[in-house]
Amino acid sequence: MQNNTFSTLFVGQNLIKLKEVDSTNNFLKNLASNSEPLPEGTVIMADNQFAGRGQQNSVWQTEPGKNISTSIYLKPSFLALNKQFYLNIIVSLAVSDALKEFVSSEVNVKWPNDIYINGKKLGGILIENTLTGSVLKSSVVGIGLNINQQSFSSGLLTKATSLYQILHKDVDLESVLDKIFVYMEKYYLNLKTGKYSILLSAYLQKLLYYKQKSFYQQGDQIFEGIIEGVEESGHLIMSIDKEMKMFNFKEIEFIHTK
Ligand code: BTN
């Protein structure tokens, strides 16, 4: 464990900083299974993550030393299984509120939990839950944010952004983490005390293209739709030609129009 300066009650108070690791999520999951009980709020941070994982089995690549690659250990045993998506909601809210303290632009969440600024992806979230029977035993919340990276490979050029690209200056990584952890505690407490509708409506307010026409792709079909809401299960509700349709994760892709 390392010393930390986070102004939190439990998130980040047990801090493990690594120079290099395959994936902070993998490291934390192994740690939790080999050294129970791990304190809730344990955080893994890595300077270099050489096999970072993204959603839907994608690869998460990041320039060493420049960005945030972190995982937080939570024990949300109070949360019913059919409300698991609220973890995505609270982490999205915490990360976007934290970033908002550094930028004047709007910070949006692209469903289900990509972090967008100025129409480009600044970061992503990968949450991996462990169940015992029908109870959520633990949750590994992985957060990857582009902070001081100045440029991106040609494939990501039009899609990715970083705080550096927005502010034209470096930002101290731990000061961003501190804000994230403080907001995490706030929203986690809201969740624990059952403030579901407040959390869901705050999430919808940040949702990219909420109540706006935009283009989407399913298979080889491209269509225009309007996001009308998100179910507690996490399904996306969209109106297409005035007809309501529901989509599960992976079923549709957003078309980048910018
Ligand atoms: C995505 O947008 O696809 C989610 C990316 C999540 C990346 C983070 S970086 C820290 C943590 N460890 C991982 O291997 N992945 C997450």
C-alpha cells in the first residue's frame, strides 16, 4: 500500500500503484480472490497497462505515463441484481462530474458508459461484477481516461480526445483521480440509499444525443433514431419512425457524424 492524498473516506485509501501491469482490472480481480477480505475502495493505479481491456472484448491502448488507468474495488451487496446497471450510471456520473471541473465544454456519456467531450471519446469504463448466488459480491470498476496524451494513432485521430487536446496543458493525474473518487463516494452513497430515479435522470441528462435525432447502425442497416430513455436493465429505448424499439448492449453502433 502507498501513501495517498485523496480527500475521501474509503475510495483510494488503500492504494496500490504499479509501474506496469497487464490490466488493472485483472490485477484487482486476482488480488480480491487471493487476499480476501480486501477493503472496499481499494484502488489499483498503473503507469503502463500493456494489455488493457475495453468493453466487448476490445483492447484498450494508452500511452504509458500520460493517462489514467485505474480500477476500484466495491462491494455493492445492497444492490439487487436487476439494478446492476446503476453501477454503470454512478461511475459515468462520477467521471463526468470530475472532468467537468477541468473543462468548460459539456461532458457527455455515450450509452452505456463512454465519456465524450466535443463529440470525441475521452475515456471508457469497464465494470466486472462477481456474484454469490443472487447477490452482487464485488465489483471491479475499471476507468481509462486520456489525460496528457497529445496525439493518437491514425485510426483514432477523429474519434479520440484527451484533456491535453482540450486544455493545451498537462493536468496532474492524481488531482483528476481525487475528484473522481470524491464523486464516486457521493454517487455510491446515493445508490446505497436508493435514490434510483434521481440517478437515472441525472444520467439521462448527460447522455449523448438524448432526445436528439442521430444516426445508428445495426448490422448493415443505417437508420435515424432518437434516444428516448434507458431502462433500469440498461437497455436503450429509441424511437425510429415514431416506433419505440429497445436495444441491448452490442446491438447497435453510433455513427460518428463529426
Ligand atoms: C471501453 O471504453 O471499452 C472501456 C475501457 C476501460 C479501460 C480501463 S483502463 C483501467 C481498467 N483496466 C482495464 O484493463 N480496462 C479498464
